[in-house]
Amino acid sequence: ESTLGAAAAQSGRYFGVAIAANRLSDSTYASIAGREFNSVTAENEMKIDATEPNRGQFNFTNADRVYNWAVQNGKEVRGHTLAWHSQQPGWMQNLSGSSLRQAMIDHINGVMSHYKGKIAQWDVVNEAFADGSSGARRDSNLQRTGNDWIEVAFRTARAADPSAKLCYNDYNVENWTWAKTQAMYNMVKDFKSRGVPIDCVGFQSHFNSGSPYNSNFRTTLQQFAALGVDVAITELDIQGASPTTYAAVVNDCLAVSRCLGVTVWGVRDMDSWRSGDTPLLFNNDGSKKQAYTAVLNAL
Ligand code: XIL
């Protein structure tokens, strides 16, 4: 196959990319994105601050720019993200307790109803666990509304759009030996045993010297799949873009039948949130990096 999306489709998977609405007018960017990928995640446009800038007033202008571009170009869409401690609008940052809990529920309902039946996977909850060795939940205004906030978010999401796969998404959960990974595993296991509606787990996979790729990532994917959820690599970027590491990540996904696909977090290095790390598959002039060829050959 000659594109990443077509190559991934050979095994029933997708190869996706994070898209920024304001870059779609860049013809180099749009032509690479249109050609190579068959799944799209909005890099920022479906987040809480973008979609509900004032309480109860939803704005889908930029989210729809990304969504419509994706659909017009034949791509499926991953929704990102409905409940998160970061990129909250000011009004939400200032809420707590039962009013924040209600605002979270209302937000999930507002965004999911706008896209009802149109989103393949939603990242319902993002980054709820703490880094380090504690295995604890991350302290946040949402966490302080009560430990059940995550399951309430998932139950709300299931009712709002029963056709979307509902994912929990996090970073530094790729290494099986890490406490954060085990904490997330225990949560998913508990949710499955109690019938909390969760369909998938997203592994962001922002690999760098502080949190490097480890070959036990495949074990992690297998262990979660064995709980009865799909898995996905949702925000892949690799500091330095080692071709062998990129190929290893792709091979880990291909080794797990419940791995739905891989999404890279941007098109060219200059489009990356960590552009100094040159972590992506395309050079700034639009040419393919060695990592691109390694991924294409692995798929
Ligand atoms: C990042 C975007 O890439 C940046 O443009 C933005 O300034 C901050 O957020 N984990 C996530 C993503 O789930 O939403 C983040 O995206 C990167 C880390």
C-alpha cells in the first residue's frame, strides 16, 4: 500500500492524525493529511474550553471545521475530550461540588448530542490518574466532586450516544510496570465487573527521554484487551522519531487483535506541540521522514 491509512486498513485498523483547524488552509498540511490518514482527532477544537466557552452556550465552529473536513475526506473521527482537568473554560475552573458535577454532565450531553451517531470513539475522560508511584487519582476540581465522577461521565456518555465507543485516555500508562498503568488497569477491571459502560482505553504514547518506549507496551495492550475492552494508540509522538521505535509501536498494535488503530499527534514536526523534539513522521517541507517509511513497512 502507498499510504498509512490504506496500509492500516489491510488489517481492519486505521492510521489517524491530530488535526488543527487553523492549519487546514496550509496546502502542504492539508494535502498530506488528506492523503495519508483515515482517522482524525481534533487537536484542541473539541475540548471543553472550545466547545462550551460560556456555561450552557455551546460553540462548535472550529470543532465542526475539523469534523467536516474529516468526513468530506472520507475519514472517521475520534472525539477528544469530554471530561478533563485541563483546558477547562474559566467558568468551569471556578466551579466545585455538585454544580461542577452537573456542569460536567451537561457538557457531555451537549457535545455528544451535537455529534450523535457521528463519532467512532469518544475520549470520555482524559488523564484522571496521578503521575509517579502513588497509583492515586490526580487531584483536580473534578476529582474533588467525588471518586465516582469517572463512572458518572461514562454512564452519561453511553446514554447520550449509544453508537460511540467510549474510551478512557491517559499518558505514562504504556509501561506495564508503572504504578499509573496498574491503577488504570484496576479501574477498568472494576468498571467491567460492575457494568460501568467503557469500551476502550487510549494510550497517548508521548514517548521521550523521561517516559521512553518500553517493549512491555505490548504486554500492557494485551492485558487491557483481556479485560474486554478495545485499545488504541491515541496521540503518538516520539522524541527524535526513531524509525525502529515507531515500527515497534505499530507492531505492538498489530499484535493485539483488539488494537483499533494508531493516531499520531500532528502531521509535520512544525505542527507538533513538542516541535523541538522533531517527533513526527513528516519534515517541515512535507517530505517523508525515515520514521514514515518504517511505519508504512510495519503496517
Ligand atoms: C495538547 C495540544 O497538542 C496543544 O496544542 C495544546 O496547547 C495542549 O494540548 N494530552 C492530551 C492532548 O490529551 O489533548 C494534549 O494536546 C497533549 C497531551
